[in-house]
Amino acid sequence: MTVSGVGIRTSILASRILDLQSQFDSLQTQLATGKKSNTYAGMGTNRGFAVALRAQISSIDAFADTMTNVTTRINVANAALTRIVAIGTTVQGAAVTSSTQITSNGQTIAQGTARSSLDEMLSLLNSQSGDRYLFSGRATDTAATAATDDILNGVGAQAGLKQLIAERKQADVGSGTGRLTQATPTATSISLTEDTGPFGLKLASITSSAASVTTTGPTGSPATGSFDLGATNLNTGDTITLAFNLPDGTSENVQLTATTTTPPQAGQFLIGANSTATAANINAALTTAVGGLANGALVAASALKASSEFFSGSPVPRVSGPPFASATAQVPGTAANTLSWYNGETGTDPARGTAVARVDNGITVQYGARANEPALTAQLQTIAAMAAMTTTTGDPNASAQIGALYQRVATKLLAQTGQQSVQDITADFAGAQIAMKSAADRQTQTKNTAETMLQSIEGVTDAEVTAKLLAVQNSLNASYQTTAMLYQTSLLKFL
């Protein structure tokens, strides 16, 4: 009798032990990691679906990172815009309530407030998020604006705002009459003629409360307007009113009232013995009134016009000259002779489109901004004009100039119907934030679902693995015992 097959059987058992050991190790790894396998090959037929789910989750995480960055940038920009609105309110309030008293530097205390406010506003427009300038359009590596001192005073041969205001003032005021020529009265007729070109006072209308007064024009180019008292003399309280258009788009009236009181007060004229004598008195009163307007409100209007042109973009219109007082045209400024206040990107497309982020499949948000947007430019040029205009302590017209400046600044810093406001920019940003919030909410739900599905493919439960582990361990122990018994078998023991 022979004993055969011990070697073959033990070899099979050893192979079985190695297989069970491999299963045991794999189950231990699953218990430690919570995953079915460290490779997609070990996940079975759903491995392709698992790859797709992981790609979707990775994409959602990338969108979340993008939205975090964009939200940070928008928050920084909104903080700057909120403060800019407050600056406008502060300067507007100062223009309404402040004194017109001139200090030794030729400016009022309120103008000093405007200077510091301008400095802060420009600093805000140069806000950064990380290394990105937020108000430079696509030129994110470039500060949006020049420095305050450079803007006001220029750099080298490049003229700043103060120089442009001084040149424009000369062109608008002229010899002191606002570029108007007042003809010597012909009997009972008085006439005024505008100067050629865009500078100075422009006649809008002439009216009279007296039916006996005949008004003509203004007509022609340059325009001339006149009025004739006729043979009938005026009565106390009769008025002659001339309306003028000023360079900044505002208008002012010169109204002269007839009186018999000697001497007549400002804005009055003495009724003479006849209409011819009265006309001579009106002419003298008109000369004084026009001079006051030209050297008062016109100076403020001229400063605001120069500021609006300086901040309008490139090239900046410059008064043709010198001499400036007799100039009749403007010429484009150049990079060599005129400072550019805005250094960012100057595209013609909407500013919001200069920064675009994809926050979901098929969804993008726009959050770009430029410091030269209309709402920001309008506030800048108004505050800058107030900060830059200077007067002289001994100038009898200084108070009128400052008063007219305050009036215009206060009006221009109010919200203008039909024009972009700073709040419009923040509303655009709010729209982007709402879109991102909606996208983030959807993505959170999608990610949760994808992770649940992925867990069902890749993951294991502790209870399931533990049960399998115990079963394999029992099989492994039994196999070890069987193998040990077979290796100890001999013919003697068998017999």
C-alpha cells in the first residue's frame, strides 16, 4: 500500500493560503481606508462611472475656488465704492454749508476738504486684491490713476489740472467782459455781441417786463442780441433780463430793475429824464453787471468746464495759445504736453466685461471696472475742480467765485437722472454675486449627490468588511491547520 498526493495537495493548500492572505490584506486595507481598492481596476464595472464622478467633483471644486477669488475682489471693490459714495456726500455737504472766506493760500477750508477727499478717492480707485488692480479694466497690473499731486500740478512739460483751469479762465473771462462786446448805445438801443469760438458768456435770451421795450435776437454767428426802449420811458420796477449760457452747461441771468432812487443799488438803473437818458443808465448798469458775472460765476463755470475736459479722456482739449485771453479755438492735448490722469485700460466695451469668470458649466459672471466710468469720472472732476480752483484774498469777486463754485459742486454731486451712478456699479456687482450664490447652491447639491454615488462605488462599510475579514481569517486559520497536519503526515503515522 502506498501514500501518494501529499506534495500536490500541500502545494494546492499553500496556494490557497496565499490567496486567502491576499484577501485578508486587501480587506484590512479596505477597513483602514474605507475604499474598495486603491486602483480603478479593483472597482469592477462601475470604474468608468467613478472616474466621471470624480471629474465632476473636481470641476465643482475648481468653480468654488474661482468664486472665492471673485467674491473677494468684488468685496474689496464694493468697499471702495461705498467709501467713494460717502466722499461725494461729504464734499457735497461742505459745498452747501461752508463759508466762502478765503485763507492765505487762496482757498477756503471746504476746498481743503475737497483736496483731501480727492486724494482718498484716487487711492480707492487704485485698490488691489492680491496683485490685481480692480479699477484698471484689463490692465490689472497697472494702477488705475496718477498721483493726486501729479494730476493737480502736472509733471514736467505735462500740464496738470490747475494749469488747464488757469488757461481756460483767461479764455473765458477775456478782458473782463466774458468775451462780450457791448456796443455804445444808439439813442435808445443797446446791443451785446458774443465773441467767436467756444469761450466766454453766450447770449441765450433777452426779455423785458415793459411792453414798450423791443427785444431782438440773439441771432447770427457770433450771436448778437439787442433791446430798444423806444420813445416811451420806463416806469419804476420795470425790468430788463438777459440770460447767458456758461461753459459748464449752467445758465445765469442778469436782471436790471428801473428805479428813481439815487444812487441805484446793484442790479438797478436810474430812470432818466427820457428814454435816451434811461438807455445810457441801463448801458452803464449792464456793463457793471456783465463784468460781475464774467469775473464771478463765469470763473467757477470755467473751472468746472476745464476739469470736465481734463477728465474726459485723451486727447484732452486745450485752449489754443498763448495768448489765451483772445483764443477762439481749442486744440487736442498730447501726451507730451498734457498729463493723463487715467492709466488703466481704455476699451470702448462695457467695463464690467473686462473681468469675466466661469462659475459653472455655461455660466460666467462679469465683474470688471474702470476708474474712467461716467459715474466715477463725474465725481472726480467735480471734486478736483473744487480742490484746484484758487482765488485771491484781495479780489472783490472772490466771494462770488467761491459761492458759484459751491453751488455748482453741490448740484453736480447729487444723483443725476439718466446718468450712471456709483450705486449702478455696485448693483452690477450684486448681480454677479447673486449669480455666484445660485451657482454655488446648485453645485453643493450636485457635489453631495456625486459624493454619495461615488461612495457607493468606491466605498465600503465597516460592518461588511469586518464580516468578510472574520470569514477570511477563519478560512485562513483552517487552511494553516490543514497544511500543518499534512506536512506532519508520514508512512509510520499513516499506518
